[in-house]
Amino acid sequence: MRGLRVLVTGGAGFIGSHLVDRLMNEGCEVVVLDNFFSGKIGNIKHHLDSGKFRLIKRDVRNSEVAKEAVGCGCCFSSSRHRERATICREPITR
């Protein structure tokens, strides 16, 4: 996986941040997308100065986010939503 650009949604959360650690150790370039609803900056702060890490502080439901994450060869989704009903009431729009 060395050199692969990977998107991790929810990458600042407990599970996502452990995945980020592993991917970084494997030599991947990692893009984390997190709105910090439950994620913590402390979970990923040790990667912030890495030249192979990028943090996007946005909600995964925002369709504009895709433009910022262009070029990722793989995506792991670890994001969770505060309510499933919210997703139904606020679907992604183009």
C-alpha cells in the first residue's frame, strides 16, 4: 500500500484514528475527513506535520468535500452520524 493516497472519513474518531495510524505506518498518504462531532484532534495531532497527511474539517454529507478529496485511490469510511434520521432529512445535494 506504500504510496497509495487514502481517504479516511471519520479519521479523528477512535476507530478511524487507529486506521490512520496503520496507514501512515504502511507509507500511505492519508487524507482525513472529519467534522469533529465525536472525533478528537488529539487522536491525529501526531500526524499533522507529516508531509503525507491532510486534514479536511468538513461533514461527509457536504457534496463539495469530494472536490477536496480528489485523487484518493481508496476510501475507508469510519464516520458516524449523530442520528440516522438527520441523514434522511438532510440528504446530500449537488
